[in-house]
Amino acid sequence: MEDLSRYYNVPILLAGASTRAGLRDYIVENTPTLMIIDELDKIENPLDLTILLTWMESQRIVITMATKKAYVKCPSVCKVIATANRTDRIPPELLSRFVVVRLKHYTEEEVREICVNILTKREGVEKDMAEAIAKAVIEKLKSRDPRDCVKIARLAKSREEVERITDTLLRRR
């Protein structure tokens, strides 16, 4: 998502933190031809999706309020790219407007590579420490979630701490 955001020079809208007014105001103020929405499944009230449904379906919205009226039409074809952890939390009428692509689970080698890249490039962790964290997450915790690597990296300052943290996490299971 971040790469798409940089490539197209558009912001990532966080669905879980958005409200109908926030999404509506964003469309009115920016008339986007492309919206990138993260965590679409985190919008709790399906009614909050009305604006997005209308924008995707008709490429326009009409807003009528006591103090303002706005008619916004997309200048060309509007596209929406969104991520979700679960599609069952997205109303069928909205889901039908997307081409759904399901990503396969990462292999151990992919997790290792992703973790090392994230930890060295984004978190500023030395490569040998990043590799130790990735190994602990994959082999000890039996996890393939790169976020586990980030959590441990933010807590551990040494390999010994990586061991203690993973041991603690194993005991909590």
C-alpha cells in the first residue's frame, strides 16, 4: 500500500479511523480519481460506507446539509484500492464493487526476507540483529507475521533480550 501511495502520490486513508464525514469531506475537497484505503473491514457501521458506495458506483456524490450543498463528480474514472484482513466484515454490496485478490501466506524464507528488510530499512536495526529476530519469530514462535518481528525489535536491544522476549511470549500462549 505504501509503495502504491508513493507511486501514485496519493495518501493512504485509514478506514478504521475514518468517519462518513471524513471520507465525504476528503472526496469533496480533493475529487480523487484514486483512493487507497487501508483496513476497509474496520469500518464498524455499514451505513458509513454509503459515500464510498455511491462514489464507486456513480462516480459522483451530492451532499445536502443545512448550510451547504455540494455536487462532486469524478473528473475521470474513479478507482479505489483497499486492503482488508477479512472480507466477511465488508457489506456484500461494497465488496461486489472490488476485484478481490487473496494473497497466499508467506513462506518461511519470504518472512525472513521481509522481516530483515523491514527491520533494517524502517526500524534501523543492524542486519545481524534483524536476522536473529526473524529466526526467533519463525523458529521459536512459529509465526509468519512480520509484525511480530517489529514488536520484538522495538523491545529488544540485544540478542539475549530477543531470547528472553520470545521465551516470555511462548509462556503466554
